[in-house]
Amino acid sequence: MTRSVTLYNGDPMPILGLGTYRMRSVEELRPVVREAIKAGYRLIDSATVYRNEEALGIILDEIFKDASFGIRREDLFITSKLSPQHQGYDACYKAVLGSLERLGLDYLDLYLIHWPGTAKKKLEDPVNKTNRRESYRALEALYHQGKIRHVGVSNYTVHHLEDLLQTCTVVPHVHQFELHPRLMQEDVLAFCSQHAIQVQAYSSLGEGRLLSDSVIIDIAAAVATRTSSNQGCPAAAATTVTPAGVLLRWAVQHGWAVIPKSSVPDRVRANADIFSFHLTDEEVNTLDKLQHVRRERFCWDPTHIC
């Protein structure tokens, strides 16, 4: 299976990336990022609200200068996102330049509007619509200037996407939103497919709460047994397939990019092992149906934002 997806302009984007949410300091991030690069990750996802861009910039500079990694800037796909408090043309434009400065980069591979609303505004306030339109207009300007290689959004509903496509001159390359077997958001998926917007899932593991789901655990055990048998492995050397691996593999088999996060380097490496096994159609269908048993949203709900 390919380890990248092709965006509508023909550019590749790694299908597996490293999420960095809730990790702020150099000390927290350094072992995780270094292990991720060694394990083959080539996409790193950050955001202004994560407050880790400066720390990440320090670590990236170390990696670029360390010949043992053999990594150049162009080998990595770096993403950041706009804080809701920086909505609007001027604020967004300055925010992107601030992200670049903190990261120590000349350009970002992808920049997303993190949230369709504006900080401290009521959900129904029409300024939300005005501000996000202006923010996107700023991203288009930065895109044409080469400061951003690809533009996108995050946490948009179909309503927000429809509104955006009425005014934008650059269709979003990527839409990042909560996506896992308990919350598939079929209307958003269909819209993205119709308009060639690449889906990137976050919270693929349901904030860790899906890892104890008995259906997912059973599938992981079945895949491990089948994979070991196909590879002729003795019982003592059986392949390990984790519930996290099943959830990530489910997404990439659908063609959706994933950005799992972990503060534990060994788990970061384990999460990269999703290309050595395959889910059957029946297993994928079983996971697809979990939301019909119980639908759960683990993160923010943008449904009622104007």
C-alpha cells in the first residue's frame, strides 16, 4: 500500500503523520519526534494553540543538522493551524508569519483554519462566517506567495464547507476533522470526496477510549493470527497487531490520512506499523458499523457555529 496520498494538485502528502497535541516542551517533544523520524514518519502536525511551535522548530533544526538522520527540509511535511483568536484577514496573515518564525521555516507544507468560529464570539454570531472567510482569503494570498504550499480547514461541517466554496479561489487541499469508527460523519466525507478534498483524521483512537473496545480488540487478535500464519511465523514470533494499529489501518484503507499522537516513543514506533498487515472487507465493514451501535464524539462539536 502506498504511504502517501495525492492531493488534487498532484502533490503527495504522507498518509501517516505525527500529532503533537498536548506536548509543549522541547524535553517532551524531542524523544517523540526523533523516534518518529527514525520510524519513517514524514509528516508532523502542530498548531498555534498547541503552544509547541517554537519547541518543534528547535528539534527540527537539530534533526536537519544531524547527518545521522539524513533528513532535509524538503523531506518533511509540516502542518500548523490558525488559532480561533486570530480569525480575520490581518490577524490570520500575521499568525502564519508568526508560526513560520517560531518554527524557523521559510514555508509550511500545510496550514489549516483550526476552527470555523472566532474566539469569544457566540456560536450564532454572523461574525464567525465573515472572519473565517477573511482568514481563508489571507491563506490564499500566502499560498500564492509561496509561504504556504497547501491550504485547508479543520472541524468544518458541510454547511461551513459549502459557504467556503462559494467565495474561495483555492479549494481546500485538506480537511482535518474527528474521524473514527464511532463517528464517521458521512456527509462531510461525501462532500470532501465530491470536491477532491483530502480527508485527514484526528482522534483516530477516540482519545484512547476506543482501545478497550472488545470488537476492535477481537479484530486485532484475528489480524495478528492471520498475518503470522501468512508469514509462516512460529507461535513464539507471532505478529503483534494492536487495537491502535487496527484503527489507523481502518482509516488508511479508506484513503484517509491519520496523525496519531503519543508521548511514548515506543508507541510512536508501534503506530507506524500499519503497512505490514491488511484488514479484510468484512473487518472494515464491522468497524464501519460501530457508530450505529453507539455514536460518540470525543472532541469539539462545531455543528451550531454560524
